Amino acid sequence: MKNYYFLLSFFLLTTISLAQGISLQGIARDNSSSAIVATYLTFRFSITEEDGTELYAETQAIKTDDFGVFSHIIRSGTPVATSNFDDIDFAIDNLKLKVSINYNSEDIEVYNQVLQYTPYAHYARNGVPTGSILPFTGTEAPRGWVLCNGQELTAITGATKLIALIGNNTPDLQGLFLRGTGTSSLDAKYVGPSLLETQEDANKKHNHDVTLTGETNNDGAHRHFVNTSMGTKSYQDGLGNSTTKWVNNGSDLYTSTDGAHTHEITIDGSTDDSGSDESRPVNFGVNYIIKL
């Protein structure tokens, strides 16, 4: 078997261009150290865990130049099977880059080393881990993020890790505030919603003191006439005829006015509505975005 030497050197991790990925460059030499020039070589690039578990792989036919130099951005090749570069968890320790070349019908492994520090910048390209939520003043989420508007994630490239974390849809945070889940250690009455759940609005429990003074007037006061000296008396008219009639033989009497009274008042009802349909502090409108 011939020996071939492919000298690889990492340059940088692209984080801004659409061809985001791991950029590398090398020189292809044969066993006599002669450059393999102007030749198409079929490369296979893969990212693996330390134990060899493959997380991502792609193939690419690359032509060397007149000096045997070749370059490639890992992400721009043809993915092997269903692997996706955006699904690589660059937070895993000791990830390795493996490179093999098919040359003269031979598969030759030319590189298999732990990634250096520069490629790990891909994991921090937006500064936060998967599932982080931030306020955002734009209407279209930046690369690596999606709007928290309840949209489905299954058709979005690179959403595998987020789906595993929250399910197939983003949380719908339109019109909502964020609050920490669980019970506060400062006071047990401060209880947030369960993780990924919505807590309904409410006012703090309270009551109002009510004092009612006054009474109705005493217009019900009245008295009754009593005549205790009524009797009959006989009279003779001018013709000598006798007649009898009732007369008052004494003074008129009346009852006291103790009938004066008041009435108890009962109030049953409610005040007029006032305010808005929700409880809220002063606020400022933003969109929420979540990290893929």
C-alpha cells in the first residue's frame, strides 16, 4: 500500500458568512513527498466524539491546485445520511475531526485529531445555549434563532436540539411576560408557573373596609285621638218633644307620638367597572426569540 501525506492546517471558524462551518486548508503529497497537483480527490470529513461516535459526516470532491493545495469549509459538502452540521453539540468535550481521502481506489485516513480551540467558537457564535430566550426588537429572527410565536419547528433546519428540549413548537410568548419557575426562597407565596407552562393573571388577595353611617328620618311619627268622656244627653225641642244625642262631656285626649321610628338600610350591589381587562406594569413591546 502506498503512503500519502496530506498536511492539514486549520485557519478559522466562519461565523458570519452563509458558508458557516470549519474552514481548513492543506497540501496533498504522495509517499515521495511530491505534491499531488491538479487532481480531484474525494474527501470524507466527519465530526466524532472521543470514542469515535460519529455526529456528522459529509463528502466532497476537491481539486488540488498546481501546488497540491486544497481547501474546504466543513458544512458545505454533501451530508452523509441524515446528519446535519447544525445539530452538532460543540459543547461536548474532546470532539474530534476525522478526514479520509479516496485516492487510487484506496480510502486513506489522513487526519484524526481532537478539535482545537478555534472551532469551538461555533458553539458560542450567538453567545448562549439552546433554549435561551431573549427580547428582540426585530421582526425576523437572526440566524440560529426563531421567534417565540408558537411556530412548528420540525421543518426548520438545525432545530433538532431545541425540539428535544421543548417539543415540536416554540412557546407562544406574544403578549406575555416571562417569570422564573418554582417557589421563591425569599417568600413561599411567590410561586411561578411550571416549566414551559403559562400562569394566568391575578390580583393579590385583599379586602376593603366599609363604614355606613346614618338612618332614615322619623316621618313615621303619628298619634291617635282618644275621647274618654263621651255620653248621651236628653234635650227638649221647642214643641216639648224629648231627644237624645252623643255629646262630649269632657276634654279631648290624644296618644303620645311614640310611633316615631327609623328603618334599617341594606345595601346590595357593586361599584361600576373601571380599569383594563388585565393587571400589568408599564411595559415596552418586543419580540421574544429562542436559540436553536
